[in-house]
Amino acid sequence: MWLDYIADQTHEDPFWNRRPVGGYHRTCEGEGYDQTTGGMMSQPEPVERRVFVQADGRLAELMCEVHLLELTVGRARELRYLHREHPPDECIVHLQTAYRLLIADEA
């Protein structure tokens, strides 16, 4: 039913019936033209978002995909124990605590 409404709107609305400025052939030129998608611009890569939490807080114990702020060696040991069963490639906390303990051992 809503498709019929949209079809009716496209015939009545001049916006839907407009041609691009310069004609359709102009869209195939220049930057952003992607032949694999039939000339449409491909979507950009999603922006990587990073979540930062305090290392001594409860969120660091519960969440895996967060970056830790002010991580001490003692807290790294605690968090490493809490996240010990998580695969390292899926748990950022696991990796950060291991790195922090590695640095502490070298010093």
C-alpha cells in the first residue's frame, strides 16, 4: 500500500522527475564513479569509533570493546583475570592489559 503512495508521489512531485544538471551522462565522469555498482558512488568506510572508560571503573570489568584510561599494573592484573576467557582478537581489554603487564615486566 505504501508503495502505491510513493509511486503516486513520484509522478506528481517535480523533484522526482528532475534530471540532474548537465544530463545523466555527466554522472559517469569525475571522482567517485564506481563501475562495479553501475555508476553509483560506493559508500565510504564506516568511521571507527573508540570508547574510552576509566580502568578502575565497573565498565572496564563488563565491556570488552573499550579502551582503558589510567591503567595501573595492579588493575591490569585484575582486568586480565576478569577477561581471561575472552578471545584476545575480540576483547580489547584483554589486549590492553596484556600489553600493560608486558611493559611493566620490561621496566
